[in-house]
Amino acid sequence: IAVIFLRMFSETIQSMIDFHNRLVATHHVHFGNVLAAKITNEALRSETLSRMALALADIVMVPETGKASGKA
């Protein structure tokens, strides 16, 4: 019974870690958008948003680790 409980507990913890990593990534994207929206120069804001979009397109999340692989 203890082995079953420990396995269930470890899977629950891993699920929470994965969810937290996705939540942090979402926060970073939203915060970046908030900062970019505060740029008053239209050309600089457009350049910033396009660089952010390119950077996000280059990042691929690795499901096992929750970290970016850097591969497209």
C-alpha cells in the first residue's frame, strides 16, 4: 500500500511541477506583452513585438523537463 501511495504522490508532484512551469511561461509572455505595449515609439514597439514572436516561435518545450530546448 505504501508503494502505491508513494507512486501516486510522486505523479501528483510531477503534474504540479509541469503545471507550474506552464504557468510561469504564460506569465513571462504576458509580462513581455505588457512591457512592449508601454513603448510609445510605434516602430520600436513593432520591432520589439516581432522579435518576441520570433523568439517564441524558436522555443520548443520538452515535455519531460518543462524546459526550452532551443530547437525549432
